[in-house]
Amino acid sequence: MSNNLFDFGMIGLGVMGRNLLLNMADHGFSVIGFDKDAVKNAALESAATPGTTVKGVPELAQMVQLLQPPRKIMMLVPAGKPVDDVIDSLLPLVEKDDIIIDGGNSHYTDTLRRVQYLGEKGIHFMGMGVSGGEQGARSGPSIMPGGDQTAYKNVKPMLEAIAAKVDGTPCVAYLGRSGAGHYVKMVHNGIEYAIMQLISETYSILKHAGLSNQQLHEVFKSWNEGKLQSFLVEITADIFLQKDDQSAADLVDVISDKAGSKGTGKWTSQDSMELPVAVPVIDTAVAMRTLSGYKDERVKASQLYAENNTEVPAATEEFIQQVHDALYFATILSYAQGLAMLFQASKYLSMDIPMPEVVSVWRGGCIIRSSLLETFAKAYREEAELSNILLNQEVAALVKSVEENTRSLVAFAAKSGIPAAGLMSSLSYFDAFRTESMPTNLIQAQRDYFGAHTYQRIDVPGIFHTEWGPQ
Ligand code: 6PG
């Protein structure tokens, strides 16, 4: 701390803001946070590691005055209007060359607008995805910055210090122009939705097979020790052992099946359609969360369409292996779809997203970290312009090794009426993606028949139209 001025300021001292600041302080930076809530300011200071420089203040102007120029100010506030409100209140207080970072889950189009708006005033604005939840923020998140390169160079040492490390490499890198940081984080969350949906389907299938929560814990724990090693599988194993403190039940059994969402998964789906890029496992995951909210209708339908011929699976080792393999297959497909979306978005939206860096940053600290990302990182090292990781030989070998078991499991789920839309969708995408000739020639014929939309031929170049009619 020089001149009694602080290195870094944070607006919003909720769980993420507080823990990121404490993490920075632990790495030798002097930090100051602003929150109107005195309780949050006190909580920040009392949680600081002894010997670190951490201060919480109730006035924004006070925080800005106490920062070393060029000021580095990050906000962690809810996406949307609150971000614009913070910017408006900061503008009279900051000076040319100061840096403002939005570390929340903002929509990338808002970030584009803000980069432009603040750039015109000489202020560097950076949209930055931060993943890892409370624990990640405190001990090492995955950080996805994009936009202003000058701003990034300025804060790079701080971000590298606080980020998660994998083999000594910090899980942070400059991920592209304009709104790239928030775009990458949006797609990260889309993949997060997909994998969570897939895990919930495998849980449901194994539960139908009669596995107790203790057994489910053991299965997921062993999966996490193998090729399905990932943060989401790891926490799933823990969840099955958690007891409810209000009853004798296992907590998972008393949690309502209506799943919430803040919108980033939906944004991924919406934007994929704008590009367009096909991400059907993510679309399915978003739809299933929506469908989970139809509780009353589902209760009525369950009586109307009683599951009277549901085949109960036998929890044999072979069956559990099939479930494992299907989850592995569909997890690869989820990453493949999300990464393909980033690859295309980078081109269409001129964001220059470096794919090898994206997967490298996701290897540690974030919610979708998994051992599979090492394989993808290798694939991109070999071919940075890989449009879809399914086209990589090594990834293809992994997919093929579990394809048969995935088909058996999906067929079983379909036959026995156990919902497995995500698993099914991943297999359907795979079958369409690996097909040289899709039946969409017929769709072209239909479009030309009723709407003269024209078609192309396989033998002669050009655009054609036919006067169709009953033959
Ligand atoms: C992360 C998470 C984080 C948050 C999700 C939850 O990477 O740390 O993605 O950002 O937990 O936004 O999203 P939903 O509320 O939409 O499930």
C-alpha cells in the first residue's frame, strides 16, 4: 500500500465480492470494498487474514478517493440495471484511464454497449466472467476477462495471483475482444446447465434401479475417481450424504423438484439460435428446468398416464457401467456443443476468442472443471482452429469407446419411461452430426413445393425451383 492508497476496490460485498477481495488481500494487495450495508463492511473486515490490508466503507466516493490511480474498480452486483446504476454513480468520481470491471453474469450485449459508452469517456471497461462460487472466489476462481486489452494488462498480475492454478498455471487469460469475457462465461453456464441436467438424469435412473442415497454416494464417488472426474460429479457424491437438520431425512429427499435459474442457460440457447449453432443438450437442460416448474400439471399427468409398465432396471455392475458411460458420452457432447458455439461466435461477432485458452482457463476453479478439459486442451493445442472437438481423433476414440453402452442405456430409458431428455438429445445430436446425408433434402423439397423457397442440387451447382404438384 503506497501513499495510504489501496490497490483495488470492490463494489458489492455480497458473498462473491467479499471473498474475491479477501483472496486478493491474501496475495499481498491492499483492498477496499464499498457496500451501503454496514453489516457487510464489518463482515469483510472481520474475515480478513491478520496482517492483510482490508477495509470496508459505506460511501462510494470515499472508496474511489482511497484508490491508487489508475483506479481498479470491480463490481459484483446483479446483472442488468444495477450494473448501469453503479456505472452512473461511478462516472462523476472516476478519471480518464481508470479501470472498471464488471465481474457479474452480465449479458454480453450489455457489455458491448458499456465498453463503447465508457470508452468514449476514456474509461477502460472490462467484462469479466468469474466462476467457482463462494469457495472458488476465496481460494481460486476461474477468471474469464475480455474486452479492453490495456485494462487487462493492468490487472493481469492481480488476476493471476488470485486465480485457481492447474500445474502452476493460473486459470485466467485474455479471452477476446469486446464482450468476449461475458460471452465465454455465458457459454460456460450453458454447459453447466447441460451437465447438471445429465447428472440428474443418471441419478434418476440409478434411483429407479433401487440405489439408496448411500449407494448413490458411493457410485458418484467412484466415478469422480475415474474418467468422469469433475467438480459437479464430486459435489453430487457429497450431496447424497447430507442430512436434513429439520428431520431425520437425507436432505436431497426433502428438496422440491422445481429447479430455479437466473437466466444464463437461457441466454446461451437464445444466442445459439441467433448465430445459429446447434446446442440441443443445453436447450434441453433449459427446457427441463422450465418443465420442473409445471408441478401441478405433472402431478395430474402422473395420474392420467400412470407408469404401469415401467421396467425397473436391475442395479447390476453392468447396468451401472452403462449409466456411467452414457453420462461420459453426453458430457463430452455438452462440451462439444458449447465449444462449437464459442468457435462460431468468435468469428461471427469478431471477438477473437482463443479456444486453447478457454479450455485451459476452465481446467481449474470453475463449476465445469473436469479431467476431460485436459483432453480438449490437447486437441486445441494440436489444432487451434478445430470447429468441433468431436472431429479430433482422440476425442472420437473416447466417444466411440462408450457409444454402445450409451445406446443401450438410452434405449432402456425410452422403453421404461424414465425421463432422460438430455442423454437422448446428446445421442440424437451425435447421430445427426456424424451423418454424411441428412434427410433435410426432403425439407428443401417441401419448402420449394409450398413456398418456392428454391433448393440446391447435389450434381449441378446453382439455385433451382420446380413447379411441384400431384403426379
Ligand atoms: C459459476 C456459476 C454461477 C452461478 C450460476 C447459477 O460459474 O460460479 O455459474 O455463476 O451459480 O449463475 O445459475 P442459475 O441460477 O441460472 O442456475
